Amino acid sequence: METILQIHLDSEIVKKADYYAKKVNKTTTELVKEYLSHIAEDDNIAETHPITKRLTGVVKLDPNIDLDELLSEARLEQILEKVVH
């Protein structure tokens, strides 16, 4: 059974969504339906988003690397760069 869903969005968002839908040969309604179906299947969208799935395993990291330490160093470098410049 299908239900009609009415949503109010900024016109720029709708224009961009329409443009994207045209590029992928779909309607904006189809895009919304697919997205809502996807999040309805899984409560943790961040872990299962299609982009995340495609990128999973692309980079092979040394298992001995401490990612938290790397991120902290990168943040520190960004802060220092702003202070110095």
C-alpha cells in the first residue's frame, strides 16, 4: 500500500535534487523513495550508506597505526597552520 507524503523544502534544494535525478535517469520521487527505503531498513545509516560501502576497504592501513593519534596530529597541524599564517 502506498501513502502520499507531502514535504516542504527550500526551492534550491528541489532544483538541485531535480538536476541530480535527471543525471541519474530517475525522478526526484524515486530518489526520495530509495533513500527512505534504505534508512528504513537500517537504523545506522552512517555505516551502511552506499558511498561508505563503496569506500570500505579502498585504503589498506597498517593495523599498528593509531588512527586517533593520526587524527589528533592532523588537527594540531591545522590549528598551527592557522596560527602561523
